[in-house]
Amino acid sequence: MKRRILFPLLCILLLCCALFSSCQKELCLNDYVSERRENVYIGESDGITLKIQAGEREAPYASDGVKGETSPLLEAFLSLEESELPPVLQLRINGKNYGGEMNFDKVKKVYSYSESVICDEESISATVTVGEESYSFKAENKRTKEHLSDESVLSLLREKEKELFDSLTQGNRLLGELAVRFLYDDGCYFYAAVTERSGKITALLLNATSGEVLARKVLNG
């Protein structure tokens, strides 16, 4: 009688072990994303453009093919010529105030500011003060529901670069790190990239709605 009971239980146990083992082998691409730019906000005031990018990135950042701990990252860029007095940025996000002095980037010719804060709002209210002058912005999110999800972008990257992923995959581990950036530049796009531990980067530029591959680039580390 005991054998009749134990045998079905043993079969169930073996089946559960097999299912667990197969689940363990599944590669989860999200676990290897070291940089994720989810939203881009654009606002204009008196011919001045404020661009805000929100997402997360590993810190300290290193393009070494190994994903580190990530933290929220918001970056703001102001298209203003260098002035004697640095602009002071004020942001209202999730009901709280953020901001401070902006730094001038002599290479990109813009002022920038960064903050570790999560932001997924539809718009951001902002004020920039330069001396006695003040500019008000309502920066609108350019990412909408019609655009691909980050998960869909990662799946497309894996599909388009199948041989590369096969070479970097060991069981349920990926020997590399991933980046997904939502981009806005007179249109919406996605940058999706794989960085190998050698430093080699394989990147795709995708249409943000259809997922069509618009460009492919390989950089050797």
C-alpha cells in the first residue's frame, strides 16, 4: 500500500525537479541591463530647449561587460551659451522639488545637471534662473504607449544578434551587459547594445514604434 502511494509522489517530485531545472536555465535579459533610459522630456522657453532624460544606470559606470549595481538617474541639458553666472535649475517631480546649479559642458556646448531620482511622469515643470532672468518650462514626455517596451527591444536585440548571444550565453548566464536607451531627436528611436567583457560593443538603432533596424555599429574595445 505504501509503495502505491510513494510511487506517484516520487513521479510528481521528479517532474517538479525537471520543471524547476528548465526554469533555471531560462536567460533573463533584464538581469543584465546596466543602463536603461526610459523617458525623454522636451520643453522650450524663449528659444531655449530643456531636455531631461530619466532612467537608471550602474554606478560607478564602466563599459566592461559586467553589470554592476544600478541606481536611478535623471539628467537635464539646457541649450544655452556659456554665461558668467551658472543657471540654476528647479524641477518638480513626484510632488517634490529638486535642482541646483548647472555645469557647462565645453564639448557639447550645453549646461547639464544630474540627480538620482525616479521619474516616469507625463510632464515635468521646470524653472531656470540665470542672474535676474527666469525661464519656465513644461517638458513633455516623448515616450508614449505606441512605442515598444524595453522587454520588446531586448527581445529584438537577441533575435537580430542571435549568433552573438549564443556565443555569450552559458546556461542561464550572459557573459556581457546590455543597454537600452529611448532616444528623441526629431523622432523616436531605441539604442540597444551588447557589451562583451573584452569591451567590444555591438549596437543597433531601432525605430521606436516598429522595431525596424535603422543602423548597426560594432566598436572594438
